[in-house]
Amino acid sequence: MSLLRDRPFFAAAVAHFAVDALNSQRPLILAVLSVPLGLSNTAIGLVSTIYTFSGSLSQPIFGWLADRLGPRWVATLGVLWMAGAFGLAVNLPGYAPLILLVFASLGSGAFHPAGTMEATLRGRHHLAGRETTAASFFFFFGGIGYSSGPVIGGPILDRWGPPGLILLLLFVVPVGLNVSLRFAPPEKITKKRVEDSMPMKARGLEQLIPFILLTAFRSWTQAALVSFMPKYYNDLGYRPSFYGVIVAMFTAGVAVGGVTGGWLADRYGKRVVVLWTLFLAVIPLALFPFFSDTDWVYIILPIAGSLTGASHSIIVVLAQRMMPGKTGTASGLVLGFTFTSGALGTLLSGYQADFAGFNVMFLTLAGFTLLAALLAVRLPKE
């Protein structure tokens, strides 16, 4: 049976699309609110950090709950909670939207480990031995949601401002309800946890520490780019409808690269794919600050996104293999750490952008990607 014809997997994938479509509105909303609220780059970085911390630090807990209670209700409540908090955030004045956006991120934190658990187990059932490909398709839908979200949200913000974004909930709420109907019932989770038995692949600190640092540097680069590209282009005088498309091009590249990377990893090995994609990503990232105001950006950003995104599903599957039988917990831990390190990096990059300028910040991110590529040498060969 085709993976996309499997109803639980497809429900998880579409819900991932919806959740990340809402997540992608945060940089646009902050860029629009930066003028009336007087938000500096540092303040934007701080809000983005708190937002990401709220969603990411809670993910191991929600993953643990998904392992024991099943992912159905954890994922469902996550989507609906996020929709409700987001709907309030875009309709209240003053600084209230900043607080409610943080509360909305808890819904994202609940959905991601539960959705990843359901999608990975369903994919492992239908694509035996190719779980990285299955995980990459799940993350592909999230990446498409994250990339298309700004394309939709930018014009809405242009026309109606933040309150207009409540239109997105007409899609998100039904998707969340569909999760409750399609995900596997709790009584089947015990069987799945027995099936989810894989050997430890990373042995010792000599492989674990490079894995952690690689994950952190890669996440830092992606998170800072997505968070500050809207502000960068806003400072240059561009409108939200323009920089919404710019961000979408990068995140679309991340989504396509994730699927390609998962497919390549199942055929040629995880380490070689992570190493070479990150190494090649240094080139477009280093070129971006010099060509950001030219038509070359339409080529540079998708390439940079695809190369940095190719290793995402590989990292998640490696983490799952390190914790046999605990797919939800492992997913929550690695995704939580990914988002947390990205948030911390965004905060530090905000300071750097305020004091040294955006160009220096972008070149620094290219340097971090090079470090991540060098650390990939220490990943397990298998």
C-alpha cells in the first residue's frame, strides 16, 4: 500500500502541514508588530527564543505521554490548543499577542513528537527498512506548510493586518479533528512499541557529542535565517508580501531537501548524506549577503534550504535508534533539542545583528554550517 494512501499517516502529514503553517506566521507577525511596538532585533530574537523554548522544552514530556497513552489525543489536543491560542493572539491589541503566541507554541510542542511517532511507525510498517524515507515525507509536509504559510500570510497581513490571519483556522481546526479520527487507538500502541525495536547505533561520547553539536549548529543556522530574513528585508523597505515569498523559497527548499536526503540516506548511508549536503550548503549561505538584493537570491535561497534541510529526518531517525521502543520520547528529545538550540542561536544572532549588522550575522551562520559538516565525520557509518 502506498504510504500516502495510509489514512493515519496522511492525517499526521496534513496536520504537520497545518501546525507549521501557523508556526511560520510568527516571523511575519513580529516584523509587522515591530514598528508599532518598537521592537528591536534583540527583542524579536528574545520573543522568538521564548516562543521556541515553550514549544521545544515541552516536547520530551509530550513524547513520553505519547509513548504511554498513544499519540492520538496528544496530537489532537496539540493542534486544537494551538489554533485557539493563535486565534486570540491575532485579535488582541498591545503586547498580548506576544504572550499568546508563546502559549500557542505549546500546542506545536504537543503535536510534533506525537505526530512523528505515529508517522514513523506507520511508515516502518509500510516501508520496512526505509524509515528515514517515511520520516522525510512526514517532515516534507511540515516544511511545505512552513514555506507556504508566509506566502498566504503575507498578502493577508497586507490587506487586513494580524486579525485577518484567523482565516487560517478554517483549515487548521478540521485537520485537528481529523487526527482524532484517524490516528491509531491506544490499545494498538503496545504492539507498535514491541515492533519498534532497533539496536543502538551511536556508541560512546565520541559519537554522541558530535551528533549533539552538529544538530545544534544546523538548527541555529536555519532558525536564525527564518527569523531574521523578514526583518532584514523589512529594513530594506520591502513589504510583507515580498519577504513572505523570500522566506517561503528557503523553507520550500528545506522541505524538498528533507525528502531527497531521506531517500538518499536509505540508499547510500546516513553519514555521507549529512556530511556532503552540509558541506555544500556553506557555498550558497556565504553568497547570500552579497546577492540578497539581486535576482540571484531566487536561486541561492532554495539551494541553501534544500542542502541544510537534507539531514533533518536523518537526525531524527538516528535519535530514535538510540532509544529502542521509545519512539515518542526519542522524537520529543531530538526535536525539542533541535528547536531549543535554534532558539538560543536566534537570540545570539539577534545580538550580533544589532551590533555588527546582518551581513556579519549571515556569514557567521555559513561558518557554523561548515563546523556541522566537519562534525558529521564522527557520525556512525550505518
